[in-house]
Amino acid sequence: MKLIFAIVNNDDAHNVATALTKSGYSATKLASTGGFLMAGNTTFMICCENTAVDGIIAIIAQNSRKRKQFVPTASSISAENAPVSYPVEVSVGGATVFVTDIERFEKL
């Protein structure tokens, strides 16, 4: 058996959860926060048979998309000694997926 941890942007979490449920997979959802942008994410924990891993990852990939977002940079000092912050475009979204072996899984 495998345990899949899928960290998904909050904007995509509903679509991922709906697609997993429609495909017959159950998942535990946890609220999480990314370290770089401090933005909200959803972490899905999905236990499955080894043969289902690729299908689940495909569902996650089909329902998570990358997007561009502007974020402020650290302040620098302008010629007038005033703090200035310039936005930088970064890629957000998509999914980060970890797959681990699991010895035992019980749903009580």
C-alpha cells in the first residue's frame, strides 16, 4: 500500500477533492501553509493500493494548474531614503506530491 501526500493550492483544492471522490478515492484534507509565499494550501492524504498511484497522481495533475502571481520583494532604499518594494512575478499553484510506503491502514 502507498500513502500519497498531495499539497495543492487552495484555489484548486475543491476541484481535486471532487475529482478524487468521483473516481472512488477517499482522502483526508488538512489545511497547510506554504513556507515561501505564506499562502494557504490544502494537503490531501490518500491511502491506496500500489496500482492506483499513477491514476491518482493523474487526477491531481488534471485538476491543479500553475499560475503567475505578483508578490512584493523585500524593501530596498530609494534615492530619497524611502523604503521601496518592487513586485516580482512568481509561479504558484500546481501540486507537490509525495508517495510513501505504508505498512498498515485502517479506517475505523
